[in-house]
Amino acid sequence: STLTIPVTWFQSLNSLVVIFLSPVLVARWTRLAARDRELSSVAKMAIGAAIVGLSYFIIAGAAFWAESHSVKLSWMWLAGQVVVMTVGELYILPVGLGLFGRLAPAGLAATTIAGWFSAGFLGNLFAAWLGTYWTPLRHSAFFLLMGGVCLLAAALLLLIVPKARAREALA
């Protein structure tokens, strides 16, 4: 008999990873800061985007293998992908929110943070548009596309690290 996991349980996996790994990452970043080796916020976000991309490449490889062998994958592949993706998200979401809060001009903190959330809204619209490719593409190709978008985001963030680091140093 095979263990069947309800799809809805995967929704809670993201939250569990956030709860358990947030203190670990904060402790790591605090230790790095104490040794004056902490990365800039934008560099952390670039790393996060690369980690999310890696999670999609992992599931793309697994999907490709399953497609070429005409088998179904274990739910553990999805669980692993969600865990890796959530680690990447922890390098992006709270770090970006903190960055926008710190760099906000006096009197415009709420507006600047609203801009951060608006960017998330636009990103979700873009993700929904990308989601329309789920049906026409093979699953492995879809996950490769998602991973590629994440790596492109990581590369774009890396391009602005020097300017962002200088700006953060002034804040």
C-alpha cells in the first residue's frame, strides 16, 4: 500500500519550513554580521532567487526522468522542491521587506513598503501568466522555464548589488 498525501498538506509545508528555518537563517546572518561578513540585502535576494531556481531545476530533472520512463514521481520530490524553494523565499521576502523599510525616505515608509507589496502583486500576475504554459508544455519543460526565470531574476539582482550595497551603507 502506498502512502497518499492530500495535496492540501503541501500548503502547510511552506509555513512549517518558514517557522523552523527563519531562526536558523537569522542566526547565520547575525554571526556573519558580527564577523563583518554579512552580504548585502540585494545579494541575499539574488542568492534566494538562485535557490528558488535550483528547486525548479531539481523538480524539472525529476519530471524529465518520470516522463522518459513513463512513471509517476513520489510525493517526496514535491516536498523536497517546496522545502528548497521556501529556503530561497526566506532569502527574498523578509530581506526585501526590511530593505524597503530601511531605505524609505522619511515620511514615506508606508508608501515604500506598499511599493514592495505592489511589486509582489505584479510578480504574482507574471507567475499566473507563466502558469498558462503548464498545459501546452511538458512538465519538465515548464519547470525548466520557471527555473530559468528565477535565474534571470538572480542575475538582474546581482547586477545591482554594487549600487544597492552603497545605498545600504548610507542608510
